[in-house]
Amino acid sequence: MAQSNKTFLICNCEKSMALDGKAIGKALDIGELPVHSYLCRSEIDKFEAALTGDAPLCVGCTQESPLFAEIAAEAGRDVAAFFNIREMAGWTKAAKPPVAKTAALMAAAALDVTP
């Protein structure tokens, strides 16, 4: 889904964390986000499909960023930003999904930064 012309892809890392795509999308006012479980493996086609769009990609996985960057480069695209949901928000002992933290990470990733 896009915010500030960005497309976000989020993954719960093999269901190792609870992510609420509807609540996160609502917090960012972008509509419900699909939550992937195996984006870097069996759902890689979802990443490849996102590469066919025009919007810059923001991917919620830093661990597999080399893989995503390589696939994007092969398609002649770049990934605008990677953000770390897992260690920064997702792996928590809290009873509820980390909606606010995840939305904040995504909003930061969507910022256009000029060096």
C-alpha cells in the first residue's frame, strides 16, 4: 500500500510476531496492509510483483535486505528503504500487536531524505 507515493511490504517473519495489517494501515491512513509470512521465500513473488509498480518500495525486513536488493537490481529497480519491524517492534512480550511502533517505523521509512 502507498503513503507519500510509497509501497509498503510487511512480513511477520515466519509468523514469529503478531502484525495487524488492518490496524497498521489505519494508523497510517493507507488502508489495510497484507501481512506476509514468508516474503523472502515462498512469497517472493509478492515482492517481485511490487517491483512492477512505479511507487518506491519500503520493505519491512532488514535481515533479508541483500536478497531483496539483489532481486530489485535484477529488475532494474531499487528499494527505497528497509525498516526493521522484527527487532525494533515485532519481537515483544506484549499481548497486543505493536501497531504504534510498527506504524512509526513505516512512517520514518517513507520520509524522502535528501543527502
